[in-house]
Amino acid sequence: MNFLQTLLAFAVALGTLIVIHELGHYLVARWCGVKVLRFSVGMGQVVWSRRFGADQTEWAVSALPLGGYVKMLDGREQDLRGLPEADLKREFTRQNVWKRIAIVAAGPLANFLLAILLFAGLYMHGVDEPSTLLAPPAAETVAASAGVKGGDQIVAINGQPVRGWSELRWALIQAAVDKQGARLDVERQGEGRRQLDLPASAFAALSLEGDVPSALGIAVARPPALVGRVMAEGAGARAGLRSGDLIQRVDGVAIADGLAFIEAVRKAPGRSLHIEGRRAGQPFALDLTPDAETDAKGGQPVTVGKIKVEVPMAPDMITVASAPAQALEKAVRKVWETSVLTVKMIGKMITGEASWRNVTGPITIADYAGQTSRIGAVSYLQFIAFISISLGVMNLLPIPVLDGGHLLYYSLEVLTGRPVSERFADLAQRIGVGLLVALMVLAVFNDLARLL
């Protein structure tokens, strides 16, 4: 069932992005007076088609689902002999260079516009997410050294307000990419607002492949380790744990929250743990031996400890919603910042500052599509918005065969007053195809490496 949902979620996301991208090319081509012969979702052999409109444009679905195209009347690809003068005037290469630039740029711009509309709609609807209330940082982490304490609430980073965990995480990722420090404005109960500095040297040493906040010692606050339902057949019931028990220490180590208690139990299969806490306001202590069970989640099977009791882990949640004008402004800024961050990451991979393992392909994208669709509509729409931005940025890269490569040709034409030679364009096309094939092979290799 999960596989079918993943497949469907991937198909819907990919199909939407392809249609929006190609629709951008199609609409601007029609607006510029260029005749469109075919609009295809998919590449290769046409498996279904219908013709519509005064131009009898062919709307088609093709065999290979990874892509699409808009085929225009173009003298470089079709024999124009015998065509009436009215059609010759609508041939693509006979349009002025600014019209050709507009037609080519319209595809990526349509992806950016889709992302803006999705984000604006989500911001207006309101997004449920963890608050910026922090758990106690682990000793010797950057956050602990900077003076962060459990219960601190981050309200701004580098002067920019943050209202939810996604904004906090995004601000820290940007600081990591730019290798700059982060100034945290925090509200501390009973002490008011204060500023704490995370040094630039800490961000320079971070790996961008992991969870940046966690690497800094910043984690979302979770509820205390308060025992909920105790299952009769479990190790917790045998040891005497009761619903309502508050766990405070395990083997003498303080337990900050429910997640810390669960981790302590998981790490001790078949080993006795000394539990201390409070029951009905009074201190209590007992010895608990977690059952050893096999956990196959996340790859290789591992043996973990389990006691079959429920412990709350959900963080404090807030709903972040914005008025229409503010939502649109936030959406535009989000798309711009994400695009800039993507370009910076590509630059860092080229210079060796970031790993090429960050390049992902269709398998990973399909996996994320399935995961986000199972979480809910908001997560799935956010996923589509981010992939739409990535598609827009990738298509604007100055690689021949991509939209960015054609825009490079037309920019040279604007500067020199004449189009690039066919010989140069043909050579660049071959190089571009080679680069794309190499990137696809790398992406699929990275996808398979993650799976294995």
C-alpha cells in the first residue's frame, strides 16, 4: 500500500511540475505569436494524443514520464518549404531575440510562480509546526557553550524574526551555507530577552548533509518523561511502572524529556536500569530490565530495548498563519532565498566545499513524495513547492540543452548582434547532453547508495 501511495504521490507531483513548466513555454509562445505544433507530457514515443484549437496543436502523452516538451514551428527542426507566408511569420527563429528569451525563460518562471502560489496559500491557511522552545543542549555542544538553556525560546536569528521551527531551521541552514555566525534573540522565563552568539567557526565546520540545528546542539523542547499507558505484558509493567510516573533519572543520569527516556531504554536491551522519579508527588525508585527486541527500521536490523509503555514525545505546537499580503511577501522571499541557497550549494559542490552526495535523483524524490503525502496535505504541498523551485533553478543553469543554455546563446546574440554559429551550438549541445547524462548517473548512484 505504501509503495502504491509513493508511486501515485510521485506521479502527481512530477506530472504537475512538468505541465506547469511546459505550460509556461506554451502560453508565452502563443502570446508572442509563435505556432505551437505539440505539447507533450513525457518524452519519446507518443502513446496518446488529441488535436485542439485553430492551429490544431497536438496535446500528447509520451512514453518516458521524466520530462516534457513544447514543439514549436522551427526551421532548425522542420522543412518550411511550401508553408504559407502567414505560418512562416510565426516560425520561432524568425522572432526577435527578446521574444525568444521570453519564451525560453517562461518555463522556469512558471515553476517559481507555482512555488510562490503554493507557499502563499500555505502561509494564509496556517501551518502547524513545533514552536521555537528549546530542549536543554547537550554538554560541549556549540549551543551549550554559547549559553543556551532548556526552556529558552528563540524569537529572532540575525535580526530576522522566527515564529516556528521551520523558520528557525532555515535561518541556521543559511548561516551554515554562508559560513557566518548566528546571533540568537531568546526569551528566557523570568529573565526576559537576551542575545546569544553562535560563532562563525562553528558553522564553518558543519556538514550540510546532516541536521544543522542538531549538530549545533539546538533541539525542540519535548514533554517530560511522564508515563502514560502501561501494557500488561511489557517489561515496564513487570518492573512496577505505573501510569502517571514521572521519570527523572536513569542510572543516576538526569532525564530531560520523554525522548531521552526512550533513548536510554533503547540502548539497554536485556540490561538492568535503575529508575528514579516521582509518583503522586512522592519520590520512588525501581529497577527495570528492557526486553531485547529486533528493530528493522532504517536499514540493518538492530537489537534494542523495549518496555511497552507510552511516553509522550510530541513538542509544543503552534499554528503560523499570515494575512494575504504578508503571506505573498513571505512566499516571494522564501522562493528567492531557496533559489539563492540552491545556487550556492551547486557552487560549493563544484568547488569541493560540499559533497556531491547532495545530488539526488528520481528514487529519492519519489521516496520524499511518498513520505510527505503520508504526513498530510500541507507537507506534500510544501514538498511540491520546493521541488518546483529546484526544477526552475536547474533549468536556468547555463548548460546547453537546458533552458539556461538557450538563454546563454540569446544573451550572446544580444551582446554581439548575431546568433551563435550552428557549429558552436552543435558542439555545446553534445557537451550539454554528456553533462546531463553524467548528472543523472550520479543522482541514481546516490539514490541507490542511500537505499543500501
